[in-house]
Amino acid sequence: MEKTPKSLRLQIGLFGRTNVGKSSFLNMVAGQDVSITSPVPGTTTDVVEKTMELLPLGPVVFLDTAGLDDKSVLSEQRIQRARKVFDRADVAVLVTEPEVWTGFEDAIFKEALTKNTPLIIVVNKTDLAAPSPSFLEKVRRWAKGVVLCSSVQMQKRDEFVNALKRELLAACPEDFLKPPPLIGDLVPAGGLAVMIVPIDLEAPKGRLILPQVQTIREALDSDAAVLVVKEREYGYWLSQLKRTPDIVVCDSQVVLKMVADTPAAVKCTTFSILFSRLKGDLAEMARGVTAIDSLRAGDKVLIAESCSHHAVEDDIGRVKIPRWLRQYAGVELDIRSSAGRDYPEDLETYKLIIHCGSCMLTRREMLFRMEQAKAKGVPITNYGVAISFVQGVLERTLEPFPVALDAYQTQIRIHREETRS
Ligand SMILES: Nc1nc2c(ncn2[C@@H]2O[C@H](COP(=O)(O)OP(=O)(O)OP(=O)(O)O)[C@@H](O)[C@H]2O)c(=O)[nH]1
Ligand code: SF4
Ligand SMILES: [Mg+2]
């Protein structure tokens, strides 16, 4: 992590009057004492930098500044250094206290506006006084995001840090949400990717679906060759090849056949797994799927689709996944579904969320949905990961992604040990 150059890290500037708790807030987020704090105004006299990995955002650097109000006695040089943080910051975090809004806060707000820097307001010290609805209404109008916090209530740290992550995710510039490659890193220039595409009832007439087209396109962009076959012809064409493919990708519905027909030395995965890495956090999805193991009779499972495509007779989300889930769990489950923009408010009532490949969502939207699930303590996975899991081939289809495979193996081990004891 330390190898990531600073410019690739999201730079988060912390601003606020002396003594509002900027350094205490940073220490709470970092989970360690990074910046000195004290009741004496003007404790921080120079910029303090703290790099950390703030998932799902990735590497970030917090810049804790000296409070610049009339209580600070700083040299011109130090004032300039604190001011310069504004030029570096990709996101500005203004720390304030309930009901306190002075000319200082106004100045920070205006500077953020002029520099077009997204502003998040942290209302700190809420343990001393709750902010009034009118104060909150005012700050919500001005900032991209608002976080209510108490930097001394460590028992609520997770809640505060999750709220900050959600606001950062919503506010950070698009560049910082650059997706990992779809397939480009799995097939070298001059290499070969084989794609298995079933042409069944669900296949649209006369064309391929978007995820398949995008995957083919990215392999071609990597100067690789692509062989596209239906599942029935796959074995035959594999036997005709003079070289082994670098990667084989199939539609999740034929994953069992792909795994059976693919030699152990050849890497293989599914379109849906490729997309869960592109759009979200594959390791988290791989961890989340292990929740299927502990589903009990009557448990609520959400099948979340992010567009309202016309459901066909043997639809994957409405028919096939529920059937496989019930077969795997061996009990009756309460399986609900949501489609399009509506993502249920009562996520906490579900034992598991199984999300579609989210080809219609941006990476920011999907990461946001994952964060919402996490904030409510609900495991989340996706169609591709879940299908490979219930078919018993997930370790095979995660092989091309060592981090996700490791996350899955660790979680399933913990989980099965817990069930045994
Ligand atoms: N009750 C309460 N006290 C807090 C909170 N956050 C910080 N404090 C206290 O407020 C005082 C100032 O905190 P600092 O974190 O040093 O504040 P700062 O904004 O970094 O101050 P300067 O570096 O001087 O600009 C310390 O005594 C903290 O313990 C909070 O959420 N609740
Ligand atoms: S957004 Fe989801 S439900 Fe809609 S087509 Fe893409 S994967 Fe399927
Ligand atoms: Mg400080």
C-alpha cells in the first residue's frame, strides 16, 4: 500500500477552527494517535499527513491542518502551508460543532465553492450537544455531505467511519473510482480468450448482450484474439486449438459445463464475476456469498436487479437463482426482489443480498449499494459469485483473482468453524 504514489491517493483536507476536534477526528478515523490533540487551541501548528487504505475508496491521504482563526498564533509560513492544503485537496472536510457557524466556516465554504472542491461537513462533538434541525438543514444545503460525529465516542467509531466513507464515495471525483480492468489483465497481447455464450431464451434476438460485447471489446483492445462459442461447441473447439487459452469466460448459467470441459491448468471464470470486479468489490462479494451457508427456514433474501428488464419465463433472477438457493439451503426461504433504482430502505431485515451484474450501474452507484449493505451489517454478493458457489465451483472461477479467492477461503473457513463449534 505504501507504494501507491501520493498523487494517486485521494487527498482529503481537514479544515476547521482551532479546537473543534480536527485532529481527534483524524485519530478516530485512523484508529490510532496520528495527530496531537489537546484542549489548548492551536495544538496543530503544521500540516500532519496520514496515509491509509479506506475501502472501498482505496488509498487516501488525510491532511490535518492548523486551525486558522483569531486564536491561532502561527507564523506566516505555517499559515501559508495550511492554506496550500486547499490547492492539494480533492475533497475538503470542514469540521465544526453543533450550532456553530461563523465567518470562518463561511470562508471555507466559499473557498471550496470557488475552487470547485467537494465539501463534506463533519458536525463534531455531538456528545456535548445535539445539532438542531434548522442547523442541520442549513449545513445540508451547503455541503455535498454531512456527517454527525463525536470523536471521543470510540464505541461508535464504525458508525462514524462508515458515514464518512459513504459521503466520500458520493463526493469524490470520478477519477478516483477508476475501475480495475474487465479482462485486460487476464489475457496478454497476442493471447487468446475463449468466451462461451449460450444462445437461449434469455439471449436477445440477433445480438449479444452488453457485458459480452464489452468483454470482447476489451480483449481486442489488449491485442488478444477472442474465440466466441456456444457451450455445446466449446469442447470440440478446445480440442482443435494448437495452444491453450489464457482465459475462458462463460455465462454463469453454463459454469458447470465450462469447468467440466476446461483442463485444470487453464484459468476460467464467468462474465458476471468479471463484472463484479469492474463494478464493485469482488473480494467483498466473495466474502458475502458464504452467508448462503447459514440460511435458515424463513430467512429473507433480496435479489436486487438494477434495471427492470422484461422477465422471461426461466428468468435467472426470478426463477433460477431462487430455485438453486432453495435447493442448496434445503429449506423454504423468503426471497424478495427489487428492480431498477429502488433499493429497499429496510435492508437490515435481509440475511443476504444477491445483486445482479449491475451492467446498468456506474461503479460509484454499485459501491454505494455495497456500502449501504455494509452499514446495515448485511452480507452482499452477486449473481455470478452466488451461482458458482451453489454449483460448488467458486474456488475454480475465483482462481484468476487471488485476493478475492483468499478472502473467500478465509471467510468460509471461519464460517464453517463457527458452525461446527
Ligand atoms: N466532548 C468532545 N470533545 C472533543 C471531541 N473532539 C475533540 N474533543 C476535544 O476537543 C479538544 C480539541 O481537540 P483537537 O482534536 O486537538 O482539536 P483541533 O481542531 O485539532 O485543534 P487545533 O489543532 O488546535 O486547531 C481536545 O480536548 C479533544 O479531546 C468530541 O467529539 N467530543
Ligand atoms: S443491470 Fe442487472 S438486471 Fe439489468 S441487464 Fe444488467 S445485470 Fe441484468
Ligand atoms: Mg489539531
